[in-house]
Amino acid sequence: MFKLKRVSKKAGLPPGTLVHIGERRVEKVKITLIDYDETQFQEREVKTVEECFPFKDTPTVTWINIDGIHDVDLIEKLGTHFDLHPLILEDIVNTEQRPKMEDMGDYIFTVLKMLDYDKKKDEISSEQVSLVLGSNFVISFHESERATLNPVRERISKSKGRIRKMGADYLTYAIIDCIVDNYFAILEKIGEVIEDIEKDLVKTPTTETLQSIHKLKGEIISLRKATWPLREIVSGLERAETPLIHKTTRIYLRDVYDHTIQVIDSVESHRDIVSGMLDIYLSSLSNRMNEVMKVLTIFAAIFIPLTFIAGVYGMNFAFMPELNWRWGYPIALLIMVLAASAMLVYFKRKKWL
């Protein structure tokens, strides 16, 4: 169920004031530091944010990953040392940000939405990911600890591909590419859910089916909000006139852009299918109601002549000749049976039955 977050607690505060807006998803902030170049690699969890400060101007590539953004003092210390603008820090701790990219000159700030499928709740969960790309470092901020970016960490630690030979801009590309690729896994899950609902719609649609359609529609709307701005973000990174992104990396960003277009097209297709499901559900209910009404109408039509005959002979006038006739009752029943049979045959020939 969609919940409104308490954005109002920032009302009246000056711009740049750090107030965490969103759900606190971890008890303690976890800081992971990865430092590498083509020949060496180190990865460790640091206890204090000050341990990250010496890596600001090192010749190696440094990836500082923050899991948990509720500690605004920690975010402020990190931002102050790495010369991040207060408005950027404000955006980091506000999880209601729309995905976007801002070129700040010395660094590039990017906000993305990371999606994951929660098997326990059987729903798609979303969290905000903020990336800061500097000349030789990347700082990523997550609401909680997720395994989505583990493939990137594995490529760095095992020196797979060219990631250890490239700079911080390629690391940023790898992170964005991993997040976008995860969207395809979410789309596959949504496709499976759509197939299951379609089967229920064809067989026996129920109110539970309608609830599933509405839930799926809400998830697709959330997915659409997360994916549509991606096209602008990746296109902006590819075309940005900044020395932070090298020409060799722009080719890979173009590939991510193609993947983003595929994701958006798939989301729109799923959205159209789900909208059509609502029409199918309403049509199925209407058809079932028509079948019920047809059966009731046929029964009513059959009993109309029977009711007429019974009504005529139920008037009990004194001079009705059939009242004293020995075979009057059996003949009246026979006429009723013949009338009902004739109507059934007629309905059958008209293919109303």
C-alpha cells in the first residue's frame, strides 16, 4: 500500500538543511570502501567516515558505498570533505527525489531508483540510490544494504573485464548498467504475474482477480516513474561536456541508453496489457450476467403460457364447461406439457439454449 512520507517536517527550514525524509531501513550505517587500479585492489568496511577522507586525491579509483542515509551528521561530514553542495546533500537524504542528473562542475550527481522483488511480501520494493562521480572517486548512497550491485563488486575484485583498467566514470557506468539490467528481471516477474492473471480472467474471474489487477497496475505505475527519467539521465551523461566522462566510456553509456529504451517500451506494453485486463474483467462479468439473465428469461418465457392456462382455469366461474368434464384436468396438464415442450424446441432451433 502506498504511504505518504512526512515531507512537511521540512516546511519553513532554509535550503540545504539536512532532514532525512523516508523510512529508516537499517539500524546502523554501513560504510564500505573499495580502492583499486589495474595492479592492486583492496576492500574493507570502515568504522568511521573520516577513514574515507585520505582517498579523495589518490591516483587510484575509490568507491565509497554508504548503506543507510538516516545519519545526517555522517552525510554532512562526508559532503563537507568532498566539497558537495548543501543542496546535493539535501537531495541525498530526501528519498522522494525524482531520478535526475546534475553536472556540478567538479562532480556529477545522479539519483536513481533501485527496484527489487520481495518474495516474502510478493511485491516490488523500491529504494533511492544517489551517485556522486568525481575525478577519481564514486560515492554511492543507499537506503539499505542490497545485493543488486554485487556483480560489480565481483568484477572489481576478480578483475573481470576492463573495469580495473578504466576510471571512475566507467565504475559509474557499471553501477547504472547493473541497476538497469535488474529492471529486466523485474519485468520478467511482472510478465509471469500477467500470464497468471490472464489465465484466471479466461477461466473464472473473481474479486481476487480484480484486486491482483489493481495491485499490478500500481506496481507498473511505480516502475514507470522510475524508468522514464532514466532516458534523460543516461543521455545527459553521454552528451555531457565534462572531463569527468571519457570518450571511451560514452560508448558504453550509449549501450545503457538502448537498454533503457527497451525497459521503457516493455513497461508501456505491460501497462497497456493491464489496462486491457480491466476491460476483459468487466466484459467477463457482463457476459456472465447476460448468461444468467438469458436463463432466467427462458424460464420466465416457458412459464408464461403455463401460468395463463392455470389462471384461466383458476377463475372458478359456475358455467365453465371444462370444470365438470372428467378429462378436463389431464387435458389441461397435457396442454401445459406440450406448450412447454414446443417452446423448448423453438428456443433450441433459435440457438438460444
